[in-house]
Amino acid sequence: MAINYAEKIPNNVDLAEDRQLQRALEKWQPAFLDWWKEQGPEGFQQKDVYLRTATSVDAKGWASYGYTQMPDYRWGIFLADQAKERKVGFGDHYGEDVWQQIPGEYRADLRRLIVTQGDTEPASVEQQRLLGQIAPSMYDMRNLFQINVEEGRHLWAMVYLLHGYFGRDGREEAEELLERHSGDVNNPRILSTFNEPQTDWLSLFCFTYFTDRDGKYQLKMLAESAFDPLSRTCRFMLTEEAHHMFVGETGLGRVIKRACEVMNEIKSDDPTRVREHGAIDLPTVQRHLNFWYSSSLDLFGSDQSTNAANYFANGLKGRPDEDMFEDHIELDTTFGVEQLGEDGTSVGILQVPTRNAMNLVARHGYSKDCEIGLNRWNRQIKKMGIDFELSLPSDRFRRTVGPFANVRVSPEGKVISEEEWKKNVNDWLPSAEDKAYIHSLMQQVTEPGKIAGWLAPPDRGINNNPVDYEYVRL
């Protein structure tokens, strides 16, 4: 019997007409489902979840809602519509026609970029696999599972490129994406941030706000690629990435709102008293922001990078929103990069070729984007009459790559001694006491409309449904 590929694997890549790609994906799909059942949300594989499924790229089809069990989710392959007569927008190939096939000289670099991006998608699912068991509401549980299935679809997107354009090497890389596991001692995920377990929902909200935002910027850079199938794939992925960051921003906003409500109820901003009333105090929120923001900065790579320069020169990876820049070639221009002075405490600016600073250019855009949410939270805090302001730490704080790697720096950006670091670190980063308290709050709430006491209810439900809708049928 002929397989209906639009039903089994929704797609707009003419999968039904590509026999070789069919066979490759049909072989890969059972391994993917085995991985999902072993590494996906534990304890919820047979539950009906109210999920959004992409069935096409148009406005009507990319967000179809309904109940499904997660192993039956229709993971599809979608590319954004092809832009007619699209030209390379940057680098040495500026103005040339984009590529529908991969030039041989760029094959290894493109494969490396696709594999690294693809590796982050299943890693997130693995990191979050136990969080459903401590979900603070059914609404939040459903949002977690929506993120998980979309990360699975993003994995499919990268696997399609590996199978469709890289032959045998691509098929082997696709298999290895399911063999590495987050935190595995012998076979970990490629990027260190994706080997850290997520064991509480405050960390999930921070991860989806900061780390998924890094993912947004990586996708925006790849969306500029001269390799058109990669560009189109990433442009569609960006439509789904927005939900992940929404979960982070609104989740943190609800934690902050509840803390302010408690402070107003007890007429005190004492963190100990706020905790006694079951909320997460704002200084603890600040310490988590410090941790996750600094962790996510490292994902951009070193401030000076010959790899980034080569990717830009060769048209493989551009800057986010490349159209906003005046110079798309950057051959003889420079960019200021911070450097630690010879005295070990002062900070200076070194002018380097702009192409070598592409990671830093993207990171600056990311930092400005992160500030948007902070401004909203601070307005909320002020509106509720609380004298407290959240902030992002200096980009020099707690870095493991770049000119300030492993240098002791305060959140304000001042280079300090090891003694001063040890004295203040528990005021700047989550302490063992903070973690123990937050874990004590992590109790599952499953009754529709009910919510854990450490965060405020959401403002609205999903897809015009009420907040107390049965989003997961338990």
C-alpha cells in the first residue's frame, strides 16, 4: 500500500516524489520514536495533550490544535516559501545567486553547523524530561510538552538537510544525533550548556528565556545562509521558537508578580519572610538571571573567531537581520573588542577586523533583546509599588570563553580578587540554600485551573481556551 507522506510526515519538500529520501527517513523514524519514548517526557507518553501541530507553512496550516499522544505527534518537514531570485546577502559571494546544492568546498563546514544546531534540539528534550512530574499547573505542563514536540520537529528539520544533501556522511550524522545524550559521561551533547540537567521550573523559565533566545539568534544567522534550503528551514523554525521564549518571559513574569503580591500582603521585602509565604524572593530571581544569562553568552563562542570570519566570508552564516547593516562585505572595517589589560584588572578596547568579531556582533544584538523582557518585569515591579530593579550582569561576568574566560569579575563588570569572589558569590549566583528552597516548591499540580503558590496564574489560556481548560488529559 502506498504511504501518504503528507499524513505520516507532513511536509512541503515533495517527500512523496523522492524515493531515496523516503527510504532514509523511514529507516530513521523508528530510531527517533525509540529515542522519544526513552528520552522524552517521562510518565506522559500515553496521555492526550492539547498540542499545536504544523501541517503547512501558510497561516491556516502551521498552527492546527488538537489532542494527541506525544509519540503520535506528526513531526513534519517544512521550509519557508522560496524567495524568488534570492541573492547572497553578505560576504565574498555578495550579490550572487543563492545555492540550491552545496558547493563542495563548503560541505564540511555546513555539515558542522547543521549538526551542532541539530544536536541542541534533542538535548533540550532530554534535559526537561522529568519536569512534567513537578509541573505547577496543567497549563504549564502543556506548554512544556509543546516545547518538547517542537524541539523534536526542529531535529527533524536538521535531519532532513543531513539526509537530503550530505549523502552517507549525513545519514551517519543523523544517527549520531540520537546516540548522544544530555549529560552522558561517555557520549554527551556537543555544547556544554545542553548537558546540564533542568530539575526545577525556575530554571526552565530561565532556559527558555535566555538559552532559547540564543537559539533564536543562531537560527537568524543561519537564515541568512547562501545555502537556500538551510535558510528556508531556519526561517520556518523561527516561527516556533517564539513560543519557547514566550514561555520563559511570561513564566518569569508570573514568578515576579507572585513575589510582589506576597511582599505587599506581608508588607515586607525580607527574602526570608517572602519564602515563609511560599514565593520566590526577587534577589533569588536575580541570581538565576545572572547564572543563565552568563551561561547563554558563552554559546555565541569567542569574541574573536576565525571560524566566524570564514563562515561570513563564504556566505554560510551571516549576522542576525543582515539587511539592517550598511556594509554587507566588511572587508576593510574594524570592530571594538574588550580586552583585559596587562595589569590584570583594567579593561581596554582592541580594534579587530569586523569579520573576526561576528560572534560579538550577534551577541550584542542578543543582549539588547534580553533587555526587553527585563524592562517589562521592572515596570511590573514598579507598578506594584516594590522598590527593586532586576538587571543583566556585565558580559564579562562568569565567562568560560573569550578575553574574560575564568577571570573573576563582579556582576557590575569589575575585575576582582579570588577572595572577594568567594565572599560574594552566594549573593551573585544561586546558592545551595536557594536550590534546596526552590526544589521544596516543586510539587505537581494537575487539577484544571489550580496553580502552585509560587507563581501567579497566566493572563490567558491557549488558543482562546480558558486558563482552567483540561490541557492534558490525565
